Amino acid sequence: MVGIKWGMKLNKREALLKDVKTREAEWLTLLQNLIRFETPAPPARNTSSIQNFVAEELQASGCTIDRWPLYPGDEVVVGTKMGYENEKAPKLILNGHVDVAQVDESEPWQHEPFSPLIEDGYVYGRGAADMKGGLAGILFSLRLLNDYGISFPGDIYVQSVTGEEVGEAGTKSCTTRGYDADFALVADTSNLEIQGQGGVVTGWVTVKSRKTFHDAERQRMIHAGGGIYGASAIEKMMKVINSLQELERHWAVTKSYPGFPYGSTTINPAVIEGGRHAAFVADECHLWITVHYYPDEHHDEVIQEIESHLQKAAAADPWLRHHPLEFQWGGTSMIEDRGEVFPPLAVDESNPGVKLLKQAHEQVHKEAPTVSMSPTVTDGGWFSDAGIPAVIYGPGDLANAHAVDERVSVEQLRTYIQTLVCFLLDWGEID
């Protein structure tokens, strides 16, 4: 609690860290309960029940609850632990998502995805690593601190969101609803490294013919003297893909950012759709691309660079120059409109919240944490987009996220909770 002497605080800290160990069965049960809720996205629209559970947990820890629908069947819950001082006291966001990766019936799981099992020092189940383990850590840390009667000068907001797996930005809805803070900790999969991230934007490139031709007319389109000015949209899309590969290679040697391996600015041709029937020449083709960019870039600039490059390549083609490429970028849902944007997140190591988190990690692990850049994306970028300093810091590693027999280490989850407890204790001391 703020105001106690260091010796008293140290004793309370030691007692809290010991309790994390002795109450291990509690937080393991909490994680198992979270995993039992079947919340894969897609199909999504299935998180109301788990959000009821999370809201009850937060209320039991002294939080007031705000909740709203993101989509029918998918809700966002924010628990507020009210501070005891004025509005100038620093505010903190703890953020996690309850949706998990899709499970395909053909996947060879040894353990039922939504029937959690503890075995050989791991908790198995869909979402164990990404990221119900991190959310369980947040919920138990608040429960423990509440049991000790520890309060904070500024408000603490616990955001339990949905939509992260399919780009539906439940976290963004929190910022637009008015939740602001001095620092945000996103408990997503980082293997207990303090991380930022690049950005991601998806887009569709379309090649379209003004005319549709029967397959029997193809010979007149490709042979001298055939007399038909036409082309297959699928074949022309191959030129688009080749041009994207050229741009990707150019980026690999001209762009860089600290913490990222060279070549992290990728353009992935993820999905291709084209043609209508085997008896027709394809008159339309659509390419869905995923673009990764660095924190010092904005997706609008990246989009403009891609479009300019492709249009110049198209201008060199005798058919494409008269059939302009069409583009559709971003979106609010991979399910609803098949598009997404994840803003980047830079780590400011001079930020007081980052310094406290590094200090808390070192207190528990007896070594400084690694500060790195995630090769994937999380909701952390929405805080940066809203002007809120943030980091990604959670248990689990990406090798297990979205994987068959997904798992998280019990030991790592224990040290994660201990680090959160130390961080929250120190947070109350921020000036």
C-alpha cells in the first residue's frame, strides 16, 4: 500500500510472492476454468459466457463493471479498480483477450482442446498460451492484492476484450469509449519478454476483365491473328504477385528497425480467388495480401507505396494498362468484411511504466528482461494509436500459440503472476 515504509513493504511483498506459490491450485483452477469456455474465432460470437465469468471475478476483487457488445454474442468487459486519490494519479490498463485461435476437427490433438489438462509441468488446452494464461495471471493478481487490502492512488482498468484473433479490435472500442491511462500492459504471448510490434494491414488486389470469354475462344486470344483482345485475370494476377515479390525484396534491403531481423517487412499473398467455371476464361481474380511494416511507418504510407509500385508494373503490360487494378484495404473484421489493421507499437524504455516492469521482472527472475519486437501482432498497437504508452508482456511462447496441443508452462505462469504482483505494488509509488 502506498505510504508504508520500505521495510514493511518488503515484508508484504515477500508474503505476497509466497502466497502466489502456496495458492498455486487457485490460479491453475482459474486458468482451467477459462480454457473450458469454447471461444474460438472464427466462428466467434461466443464470448458472452466467459465474459460473465470474468466480470464476476473482477467484481469479487473490488472492481466496478462496464460492458458492451462488440458484435452479437461477443462482449467487451472493463473492470475498474477505483483509485483513492484525485484524477492526477497515474492510471493503468491491464489488457487481455478471451477469444482463441480456431480449432479444426482434423487437427491431431492428444488432449481435448477445451478440456484442460495439467501434465509434465504444463497446462494444455486451446488458449493456454494465447492468451488465457496471461488473463488468468491478471485476474489472480488482482484477487491476491484485494485479499491483502492493497489499494492504489489511481484507477486500474482491467480490459477483457474479444475480437483480437480476427482483427475486430475490441481493444480499440475501449479507447473510443474513453478509457485512457498513463500506461498499458497487454498480457499477450511474449515468453516474458517486454515487447513492441510492427504493424499489419491486409488488402485485396483485384484484376477484372470487362468482357467474359468462353474457354473455346482462348485460342484466339493467345495466337497471332486470333483477333480477340482479352486475357485471363488469373494469369495477369501472376504478374501482380511477381511485382509484389520484387517490392518485398526491395524492402528487405532498404528498410530496417531495431529489434527486427532484416526482411521483416513482408508481403504475403495469403489467399487467391478467381474464375467462375472450367468452361470460361477467368474474367476476375482477387488476391488477399498481408503486409507487415515497421513501427516508424504508417499503414497509409505503406499502402500508397504498394499501389504505386503495382500500377507502374501494370502500366508496362499491354492488357493491364487498360484494365486498372482495384484495391481494398483494411477493415474492421476478418469475418465480417475480410480485412484488418493492427497498428504498430514501439517500446519507450524511458517510460516510467516500462522501467517499473523491468524492475519487477528482475526482482522475480534475478536477471534483466529481454526487450524485443514481436514477429506477430497483438492489440498492443491500438494503445499506441490512441497515444497510450504500452508494452506486450505475457506468458507462453509463439511456438505454442495457435498450435496443436497448445500449452503454457506452470512455472512460467507462476513467475509471471509474481512479476505482476511486484509491478502493481511498485505502480502505486509512481509520482
